[in-house]
Amino acid sequence: MILVSGGAGVMGSRLVKALVKAGNKVRVLTLPGDPNVSRLNGVACEVVYGDVADAVSLKSAFDGVETVYHLAAVIIACDPSVLQKVNVEGTGNMVTGAAAAGVKHFIYVSSASAISPEGSDYARSKKAAEEIVKSESRMHYTIVRPTLVYDRGGGQEFMMFLQSLTRYPIVSFVGSGRAMKNPVFIDDMAKGLHVIANNEKAYGKTYNFSGGETIRIWDLAHLMLKHQGLSKLFIPIPVPVCRIIAFFMEKIMRRPWLTRYAISRIEQDADLDNSAARKDLGYDPIGVTEGLQRCYPLSG
């Protein structure tokens, strides 16, 4: 039995389908009343409800489980304490529950941002969660750090970036756009994840799941708009100015369209070396030029 927390999400549901297709018994853990569970309609998996931030609600989730994929997390939160409660304490609850139940292998989906945890509250929460996973000696662990995950309609950060590009006739761009990115197509992410389960080569390893093509974020933004049939004027705004704007937006707006977290993700490089995943897992991702063509096909 394999347990997937966050298994009704965009990434989680792809993983669940891949695991089931490969002949595994899969149990999905998701929040009570989660409407996204409809993504699993017709999939031969078990669904249980609980909250990773509530250890008591997780007690029966681990029954008979040999492998855990922990994907459930919060990316954007107005209150940093939510990130602490879900991403850090929630991971602790998952690790403790899994170890107590005799789980053999715990696979944690972290983030490329954990490499530079000083960048944001989210990055710090993911790095702290990684340390919790590593500290449990009763289970084998594997940590995966994806870069920007994309698909048509997902993932969350990709869609937020796309929405920021399409919001106004002119794009006020954060910084010079020199940061190097290597986005990962969601199907490649799912393929890479599903071969980790009980793979001894993966025990005790941290893998970078990036894509097959490095691109400046400035060029990525233009490419994304091209696949929406759009072409816009870009005006670079200095990062210090953007930080000031984001600071005040976060103070007065419930859902600010510019945040310090978003700035950190735009200005930092995320071109991670995925050679270890290629070697151990047969990971072979496509580049973002091909990936966006699959998601948003251009004719001709």
C-alpha cells in the first residue's frame, strides 16, 4: 500500500494515476470536503480524509502502508504561521505517524526554494520540513526538489505567474529577468516520482527535478505569452522598488498581486542539476519549449 498526501492536487492526482497504472495499491489522503477529489473519479484508489496539521486525524491513514509520498503543503499564505503549521508541523506529524506505523520509505516533495531558505517564509518552511524528514532514523527517506512545475491549468506557481503576465496590457516585470530557470513538465515530474517507491538507489538521497532546458525568466515570460497568442511590452522594475510595493500590498490587501515570496522566486536562479535523478531513476525530462507546445499548442 502506498499513501499519497495531497493526492487530489494537480501533481498528486497525476502521481496517483501513475502508481495505480503500475499496479500499486494506493490510498489518497486529502482534506475533508476537498472538491478536487473529483480528479480521481474512475481511479482505483482509496480516499481517506484528514488534515496533516492535525495528528489525531491521521491515525488510520497509515494502516498497512509501506511507502508514503508526502505532497500536501501550502505555497501561499497571508499568515506565515500557516506555513509553519502545515508545511513544518504537518510534515512532522506525517513523519511521526509513518514511522510509528512501520512505514519503510518516506518520500517528501520539497521545493527548489529550499536551497535558498533565506528567500521567503515558504522556503524556510520547506527547508525545515526537509530536516525533519532526514532526522527520522526508523525509515528510509527520499527528498525531491522540483523547480517550476507546469501544465495546462497548473501548477499553482506557474498559473500565478501566467496570470501576472496576462493581467494588464503592459507587463511591469520584476527586475531585469536574468535569473535562469528550468521548469519541469508535470508528466515528467509524475514519471520521476513514481519510480522512487522502494527504490534502494533513492534511499537517503535528495534529487533535483528540473526540466530539460535552461531559459532566462525574461525569455520564459515571453514564451508563455506567445503560447497564449499574446505579445506585450515589458517594463523592468528594479527589485528594491518591487519589494517596497510588495511590503505595503501585503499589509493592506488580503490577496496582494505582488508578494515578497513571488519576488524571491522571480529573481533567484532555479536551474538545478538533475544528473543524479537521471542516473538513478532514468529521469529524462523534456524542455519547456516542447512542454509549452504540448500544453498550449501553436499551429504552424
